[in-house]
Amino acid sequence: MYEDKELREYRDLLQPPEHFEQGFDWKTLVGAVFIGFLMMPGSMYLQLVIGQGIGPAARWVTIILFAEIAKRSYTQLKQQEIFLLYYMAGAALASPFQGLLWQQYLVQSDAARMLGLAEYIPSWVAPPAASEALAERSFFHRDWLVPILLLFGAQLIQRIDQFGLGYAMYRLTSDVERLPFPMAPVGALGTMALAESTEEREKSWKWRVFSIGGVIGLAFGAVYVLLPTVSGLVFTQPVHIIPIPWIELTPHTQDWLPAVATGLQLDLGLLFVGMVLPFWAVIGGGIGVLFTFIANPVLLDQGLLRRWQPGMGTVDTIFANNFDFYLSFSIGLGLAIGLLGIWHVLRTLRSSERKDRNSLHILLHGKPERGDINFFLSIGIYVVSTLAYIALCMALVPSFPWFFFALYGFVYTPFISYVSARMEGITGQFVTLPLVREASFIAGARYFGYTGIEIWYAPIPIHNYAESTLEFRQIELTGTSLRGIIKAEVVAWPIVFVASILFSQFLWRLAPIPSAAYPYAAELWHLQALNTLLMQTSTLEGNSLFFQALSGPIVLAGAVLALILYNILSILGLPLMLVYGLVRGLGQTTPHTHILEVAGALLGRFYFLKRFGKPWRQYAPVLLAGFSCGMGLVGMFAMGCTLILSSLNKLAY
């Protein structure tokens, strides 16, 4: 089948090595300290100032710095050591403590007082508005003890839990189904390029291609990131040569494309992503978006898109359409993909024609050379961690129906994780079902008598492990033993947690958050608080428009359409990757990103592939990794300029 041919082509793009090493040593420990006390604070600061963190910068800057230090120390970092630095930097980007900066604001915000919700926010989220801890702007106060301990426990369960269901999904989708995971070679080949010695670089193509991508990323980042950041600090308004985040066209096309979000996102990285992803998956996504361009005006005429109004922009248009139609439709598409995935697994395990007949043995026992843990142990970790989440939620929100927590952990999470992992494995994109969490909360209030807002803050066991599945595939491709990853987690997570406490305290003591010292937070946090708290009022009132968005017939229509498309493509012998691309395009995602992705796919397929031949498949991920590195370096430089100029502004005395 053509599908098997294309999947195999991407699967064979980078073969795992036969030899695996842990890569954990004193360099990894130093790297964890460096990431926790230098990279993560910068990311936290940028989130408050400009609304976006360091991004890939933390990973690539850390690797380059340590590689150069090793070179000048007449030693060399192993490939596995470099990947551990890459892995830990990625884990540190999501600061586990920064959420409390938001919570301290939320409990004393004007929005909470306006809506009368301040008294309903539980004390295990943040101290009450009258607490001395808020007046003193200090996390080192006894009123913060319970929120911090709760956060510590939830984060600990989460770090352990990734070796549960996320690892099981990796073994299922990678070892049994042998999905290609087209985005996995990006990080793997990037670290391999940086791990090459000087002699190897003279003979290898990896470093040359990585450098080309890096230069392109530096040049584009200077215009896209650095210029607006620095000009915004010097002038009253930032200078944008390239609009961020996109060129808004929706109000200009509403007369002939009503209820359709139109625009163009000019992020050059999307072009490289389109070159890396499977061609037919990208084309399918583009076709899906074009289908929505045709379908939305028809749905509007039929009265199915009731909330759209002329003059709405991209965000409001997508938001309104999701509520009216695409929330339910996406759930139906996801159900169909899940059913198709389960059918493929059963077919793979039962097929007598498959060459790899020990798939079930590999699933259950793994490969000892990779440092694999037993499959049943990973399932046990998932069960225990989910039960811990359920117990925690029952203790914090005893009035909410307990069986919802069980449905979250043992029904919804495995389903959405498998659907997303399969989409990630085939198309390089994962899917989510919007507002499922919110709709279940409102259902609990509407039909089971729950009243309150504590449930919105509880650590409920709703997770999507597609990202963890991708990371485990990257770990395998770099020849890093799973035991090294476990050791890195044990060492890095406490360092990151402690560092995040210290620097959150430092940032809060410098100035109130939000305030003029943190422009992004001062500008947008009030709006975000209003949107967040307005949704939370639905469980106090017992009714909400959000619950009305779910439609059984539309869910069924989405599932039936996906299954019909799958069977039609199978009969015609067309690439079945089109189905997964169509699902992504039909899911009412922001359409502005698809244009450059499709352009990248066409450019890679009909120009670069013809010019360079099959090696282009390996060049493209390294080029994307280099581009991300260049953009990251510019982001770090922009952050440095922001810190320096902000410090100078405070020296007016």
C-alpha cells in the first residue's frame, strides 16, 4: 500500500543506533543548575514583559555554550550528554512555579471583585485578598505553605506520570505500529550535528546544513523578534516590518467569505516545518482548510453558525464557530481517528503477513539495550498516579461528583492521548478536543448539584501525552538510555522547582505583578482574568452557553465523515495520510499557518527533493533545527537587551 511506503520512508529517515548510553554525569548536573538558575528566569521574565518565553533558545544556547566550554577544556560532549541537556532545557521552559504569580493576581484582581468571585477562590490556590502575604509580596509566608505544597505534590505526580501512560503510548505507536514521528529527527539530528568533532564536521553534511539553517534563523529573527523588541523599548511603539502574529484579512473578506477566518502568518519557520512533515499530511491539512472556506458560508446560511457577526476578526470568528459547530465536529473527528487507530493496532498485532511477528513481545518486554521498563510497570505507574490525582481532587473538591475524576483519568485521558500520539506519529501534529474539561464542569453543576469554583483549580487527571510520546522517540533516536533520562529527571526537577520559587519571589519583589514594569501582564492580564472568571461563574449559576455548544448529531456527523473519507481513500488507493491531514484542517484550527506549510511542502517535494534526491529527507530536519537555533539565539539577545534597558530605566535616581 502507498501509505505503508510513505510511512516507511519517514520511519527509515533516521534509524536508532545499536548502542545506547545513559549520558548522565557531572556535566549534566552542572547543566541542570545552569538551566534552572539562568535560562528559566529569563523565560519567566520575558513571559511577563512581552508575553512569550525563550522558546527553543534555552535548549540550543545551553548546548552550544557547554559544547564550546568542553572544546576549550580539551574534551568533548557525547551525543547522549548533549541530548540530556536538550531534554532538561525543554522541561524547564514550563516553569512549575510561575502559575502562582498569576494566582496571586487573580485573587486580588479587579475582575474577581467585579464578578464577586474573590471570596470563592479557595485558600489552597492563593491566600485571601486581605492576607499579609499579598501585601508584603512574599511567597515565603505561611499563608503560601498549602498552595506551594499542593503544587509540589501535583508536579511530582506529573513528572512520575510521564513514565506511565506517555511511555506506554510510545511503545504502542512506535514499536508496534511503527509510526514515523516525522518531527522526532529535528531534535535528534540537531543534537547529533552539535556533537560532531571538528574533524567529523569537515567530512559530515550535518554541521553545514545546521549552520545554514542557523544563519537563516538569525537573519529572520533579527527582523521578526529583535527589531520589535528593541524598538518597543526605545520608542513609544514597536516597529513591525513583519506583522505579529499574522496579517488580519477576515474583516476584508467577510463579504464573499462570511464566517471564515482569513489571514497570513509570515513566520518563516512554518515553511521549514512544511518541508519536514509528510507531504500528503500537509496537503490534506490544506484541503481541509479550503473545505472549511466553502462549508462555513453554507453553515451560516443554514443557521448552524449563529454567533458569528460581521466585523469579527480571526480570534472572535474561530471562537464563535467553535462554539456553534466545530467543538462537536472535532470531537466526532477525534472519535473516528481513535477507532481507526485501535483497528490498526489490532490488525498489526494479528497480521500473519507482517515480518516483525514479535510485536506483542516487544510491546510487553521492550528492548533491554534501550533501558526500557516493563510495559506493565508503565501501566501500573499510570494507574497509581491517576488514583493519586483522583484522591487529591476528592479531598480538595468533595462536593463534585467523584466519578467525573475517574472518567477523566481512565477514559478521556487514554483516548485523547492515543488519538494525539497517533496524529503526532503520522502527521507531526497533535490534536486536542476544546472545552471538554469546561463542559464536564458545567455538566456537574447543571445535573449533579455542584456549586462553587474550586473544581476549576483542582489538579484533575486530564492530560495529553502526545508530547511525551514524541520525546521518547527522540530519546531512542539519539541512543540515550531511558535510565539516563530518569536520573536527569530526579536531579533536574528539584533544581528547577527551587529556582522557580526564588526567581518568582525576586520578580514579584521588584514590582507588583502586573504593573508598568511588566508591560504584557499589565496590558492583557485583566482581560484574561475576565475571560477566566466569567467561565467560572457558570458553575455558580448552574447554567451556561458553553454546555449548549455540545451537539450529539454534529459529533456523529464528524465521526461518520472521517470514516467515509478513510474508506474512500482506501478504495481509490490514495495516500491515507490525507485523512489525518484533513482531520487537522477540518478541526477549525487557525488557517493562517497552513499557507506557508503547504508552500514548504510543495517546495520540498518538487524542488529540493529533485535537486538533492533522497538525502533531502535528512537535510530538512537538520535545517529546521538550525533555524530554531538561530531564532533562539536572537530571542536570547532580545531578552538581554530588554533586561539591560529595563534596568537602566530604574536608575533614573
